[in-house]
Amino acid sequence: MRSALLTVACAFALFGGVSAQDWPHWRGPNYDGSATAKNLPLDFGTEERVRWSVDMPGPGACTPIVIGDRVFLSSVDSKKERLVALCLDCKTGKTLWSRATDSGYPEGARSRTSSGRRSNYASPSPTTDGERVVFFFGNGDLVAFDYSGKELWRRNLQKDYGKFAFQWTFSASPTLWEGKLFLPVLQRDTPLGRRGRGFGGGRDAGGATPEPIQSFLLAMDPNTGATLYKHTRDSDARVESRESYATPIPFVNDEGQKQLLVVGGDVITGHDPASGKELWRWGTWNDGHRQRSWRLVPTAVVGAGHALVCAPKREPVYAVKLGGEGDLGEAGLAWQSKGRPNPVSSDVPSPAFHGGHFYVLSDVRSALSKVEAKTGEVVWTAKLPRDYPWRASPTVADGNVFCINHNGAVAVVDMKSGTIVHEALMAGMDADQIRSSVVVAHDSLFIRTDAKLYRIGK
């Protein structure tokens, strides 16, 4: 618990313009999917408890961030076939500014992607440090604005470092911390069709063999976007199992040592944020690295001295002891979930942490589990409707867990009993790809569907 508090205290000390009521990062102010808000409504719908709702220009899996009187999010503009960064007035929902962000590298102005209708380039969430807001898009565009909408800088990571080598649309979200902007690019070591050709996998026009594809942790100057370091992040994983769509998470241990947690390539690693140097690693959940298609989606979450990581598909979750150095080996594992079929697993949603417990949403089992963080004991498992997948990550606040499925159905689960206390359908019956997490900020719920963004409050 002390480690978690140190992390939050450090974050607030750095982000002078960020308060506990804000939601400045994809996983919230604590980087764990939890918020301190009270008195949230439990009788809401598309007409009930709506403080405002606004039409979205198009779909996007980006989770909004909220800071002060502003809401930031990205989207596809379906009519103009471009990617946009949006800033809304938190009190009214009015659009304060909208900026086209795509560079056209590659196909940046189009809403279609290599993975078809399952996702689009407006999937990563923006991040802010109280002074600027940074947007990242799946085509590699990275753009920073001040709060008035003035563009501060932009760059395209595929143009700078070669084409991404991912099976699906790359969608890790950036993290602003310790005066640096972090983004991991953990990709396969072989090209996929025409993707990844900028790194390797064939000869270039001059007949030379390009260098092998690398995975790396990138740190940039948030003032200019310039690269501060590019740390190669090695892995024994193979092909698609090297791919990770997870976001880096800050952590401060009991001695005050600051670390950045990166998960993917069949392992979790802790890094020095100042240099990118790897401090420790634990893994693998892929025995002998036999599985070649175990890409990783869920972001790690820290709680009670452990980092929880989710193996893909229907595999267990693993609680890794924090505080070690080097290769942690078997001694680094505190516990793993068990059972056949295993109700405590997650292929896509990232778990949340609050009050000594992890909350694991299983999209493969349509179930939400409350798990004792220190021991792995399952307190309860709540069954959710199986009509549509539950792939947005859960949010914990005000004694409840908020989940939303692909159809926009929100389930509110009591964190003590595991009872579903409210259900609300926030989208039309034709919606089937909603993956933006419910955001809790300023005593309100912010619910994003493909067509609308709602602010729900009393």
C-alpha cells in the first residue's frame, strides 16, 4: 500500500496542474483504474442523470481524459476521413477545439485499418501533465498541444523508426511521468506482409539486408518531442508473442526508487525512467515459448507490493513480487490464478486495483472477479451478460465497479458483494465495437460510445 501511495504522491507532486478529481491518464490518476469520487449516480441511462451528451464525429476506442474544465479525446472523423484530437468543455460538452492530426503515413487520413472494422487508429488514449496534452495514433503520429489548441510539436514514429510490425493496429497509450514522455514499441521480430519492412525481413532496393526488427522503450522530451533515449527491450518470445499493446505504468517502491513497468514479449520488466535501463524482469507465462501467437493486450496494474499481469487467451493472471533485481525467477511469483475453467483471466481488459484487491474482468468468461491482492484468494466472481464481449477495462469508484461491453451496455457491480446493482444500455442495438473505459472524474461518469460522449452525474 505504501508503494502505491508513494506513486500517487510523486505523480501529484510532478503534475502541479492535476488534482485527485482529474483523470489525466488512460488508467486514471493512480494508474490503476480507480478514482476517489463519491456520490455517483446509480440510476442513469441515455435520458436519466445526463448532464450533457455530445455527438462524436466517428468511432474510436480512445478513453477520454479529464483535467480541470477540459475533456480530451481522439476520434475518427468519418465524413472527412481523418483523425482528430478533440477538446471539450467539461461543464457543457461544447467543443472548444478540434485539430486534424494525421500525417497520412501510412493511410493516416482514412478510418479503415489493417485490422478491418475491429479497430481504428483512434484507439490510444491521450495523456497530460497539467501543462500540455499529447495524442498518439495507431499510424504512428504523435502530436502535442497546449490547452488552447496550439500545436507544440509533432512527429511520426513509423517515419522515424520504420514501419510497425504488428498483427493488429498498434494502440499502446503514451505516459507522461518524471518530466518525460514514454511509449513502448514491442513488436514482432519478423515483418508482417509489407509491415515492418523498414526494420528488416528482406532486402532493400539496394540489395542490402536491413537490420532486424527491434522492440524498444522510447523516452521523449515533452517540450519538443525529441528522443531522449531509445532502449532496446529484448525478449525470447517469437513472432506474434513479442507483440504488446499495453501501456507503461509508473511505480515507486518502498525505498523511493522510481520504476517504469513494461509488459509484453512473455515477460514483465522494470526500468529506470531516467535511462531506460532494465532493473529486473520476471516471466514467462509461455512455457518454453512454444506459443507463437500470444500477443499481449492488458496493461499491468500495481497493488499491495505486487504487479498483476494477465497471460493471453484463457490463461491465468500472475502476481509478481515487486522490489527485486535482475531475473526474479520462480521466487518472484507471489501467486497465480487457478481453476478449470479459470474464471480469473483476461485476454483484453486491464485489471483495476482498489483497497487491497484486484478486479479482473474476463472477456473470455464474461465474468468480473474480486481477488485478494496479497494471496490471490477469489472473494467473488460476478457473471455478466454474454450477448457482447466485455473488452473495455473496468473502473472502480464509490464502492462499485463500472464495466461496459461492445454494445454500450454498462454494468455497475457492487464491490463488496459482487451483485450487479444497475444496468444501462448507452448505445443503439447496432453498436458492437465499443471499448472505451468508463471514466470517473469530478463526481461524474464519462461514457464514450461510437456515436456519443455522455457526462452522467447527480
